[in-house]
Amino acid sequence: MYKLIVFEDVIRIPPRLFGKPLREAALEILRESFEGRVLEGIGLVVSVLDAEASEEGYLTFGDGSSYHQARFTALVFSAVNQEVVEGEVVLVENIGITVRLGAVDGFVHKSQVFPTRDVMYDRDQGIVIAESGKRIIRRGDIVRARVIGVGYDEQRGVMRVRLTMRQPYLGKLEYVKELIERARGEKQGA
């Protein structure tokens, strides 16, 4: 889920930016500092959109930079437990599949791809086969999944998103549409 979040921080504006308007200098520093960074409990900062910096700053002894209180708005991607997401399958491995969710990739363990245990993986062809060839997921397919866990590693700048596709109406979109059509047919027939 994408969110707009307002942050407050003290920023350091180096002398090389003193010729720029304060707002532009603040935006440049904030973008360098925050964009692409993972903040635990918040998510991945995709972009800093706007900033305001206090006109009154302060100096510290031995540092030619000025320090200003800043308030800025950032676009943040944050996966939420139980959220349903859609994405493209970008990698098929023997341990599961990786799904591109936009700003980050999510991982579906092999036990969570299909509701059945009859699953085969072919890494070379980039496919997952279930139900004796009746169900196939390939690299490039669009799938729907549910978030079952989110982990953060701020030092490495990584957000891990764990997904499942075992529940009804999750999986490859083609198969989800088939399930919906079948359910509508049974409802109309009853």
C-alpha cells in the first residue's frame, strides 16, 4: 500500500547549497537522505515530494553547515499484513516464486503457491506446474496474493514481504477469474 507520510527532522545544509533557495536545498538533502531507504515500521521511502524548512537555522562550532528544522511529505510503500496485492512473477526457483509488487518484491514459498502439494518447479523454463499440468504459473504472469508477513532490515535497506496464494481467489489471475465464473454459474443454477 502506498501512503503519503509527513515527517519532521533536522537537516544539515552544507555550504555548497547556500546559493539555492532554502526549499530547493532542503528538498535536495532530503531526497539524498531518504529516497530508497527502508524505515522499520514505516516502509520504503519511494520519493520525497515536498519540503518546508525553518528560515531560522543554527550553526555548530567547527562545521560550516547550517541546521534547520524541516517538515516534509514522502511517498512510502508499506506492505500491511493480510493486504491483498497483485504483481508480476519475476523469478521462479525451487524454493518458491518472487513477485514484483511495484517498489519491492514479495516472496511466495513453494508450500504457499498452490492449495495442492502436487507441485513441480522448472527453474530453467521459469514455470511452476500443479495438478498434473492443469495449472501453470510462468515468469511474467500476473498473480494475486495475500501478505502474511513483513520484515525490515534497515542496515541493508531491505524490506521482506512474505506472501501466500493458497487461499480461495488468490493465485494467477486467469485461475481466479475461472473460479469466479464457476461460482456465478453455481449461484445462477441454484
